[in-house]
Amino acid sequence: MKKEAFLNELRNRLSGLPQSDIEDRISFFGEMIDGRMEDGMSEEEAVAGMESVDSIVSQIMSEIPLTRLVQNKVKPEKGHSAWKVVLLICLFPIWFPLLIAIAAVLFSLLIAAWAVIISFYITAGSLVIASLVCIIATGAYFGIGRIFAGLGGIGAVFVCIGLSILFFLLSIAMSKGTVILTRKMFVGFKTMFVGKEA
């Protein structure tokens, strides 16, 4: 891909952002490609060495505050006709509750996901405590001469330790996944909010 094609695709994907932000980003990535070409890369190699447009747009959207995007979207535009404002006001009783309901559902799903993750951490901690209790009980069984009960206690210790490690690793993986999913949802929301300029 050529430099101009890459920058044009990036410009099109960022078209809903404030114009100053778009120009800053385009000039930044243009200079980055020029710098790679000065280091001896061909134009195609310099562009191929860049991140994908999708990941660049995602990173840019995560960096720009939502308040700035809202200010850019709601600033008065020339040519706004009165019927658009009237339509927006008349449909407020429909679109605003829907927006609140969608936000509430997403928030409750996020809370439910974190509740499951916290329960997994608690389960892992409980299994660690159970393994410590089993160690004490196993020592007591061996101390009073109950060999088979002591061997059963050793087995219980290994089961508890293994399950605690499993639940702890699952908790970490679920935490990371939920954080990544939350970030992607937020960036996706900002991308939908920005949209494309007509």
C-alpha cells in the first residue's frame, strides 16, 4: 500500500473526529512513514511496517476523551434546519429511555461479569484455606495413628491446592478478558458516537 492510500484510509476512518485532531494524526503518521523512508525503506515497506488502520483508529479513539467528542458533535452547524431540532425534541421520549435502557443493560452485564470473577477469586482463597486445614487434619490423623485417614488427607490437600490454582488462573484470565472487553466496548461506543461525517 502506498503512503497516500494509507493516509486517505486513516482520514476516512477518523472523519467524525474534530478536524484539528484528524490533521494532527495524519501529519504524525505521514512523518513516521517519511522517517522510515529516509532510513532506507521503500514506500510500501514503510507502510507495511505500520500498525493496521483498525488498531490505529482504536488507539486514537481510546485516547480522545468522550467529552471532547460530544462537544464536537453537538456544536452548532451551519445549515441545521429547524425540522431536525423539532424532530429530535419530539422523539426525545422514545430515544432517551432506549439509550438509558441500553446503558443499564450493559452496566448490569459488566457488574455481573465482575461478580462472577470475584466469586472465582473467593473460591480460590477458600480452597487455599481448606488445603491448610487439611494439612493440619492430616498431621493430626498421622499423630493418632490413623494412617488411612492421613493418606486421604494428603489426597485432599493436593485436590484443594490444584483446584485453588485452577480457580486463581481462571480468575486472572477472566479479569484480563473483562478489562479488554470493557475497553473495546467503550472504544466501540465512542466510534459509533463519532460516526462518519456526511
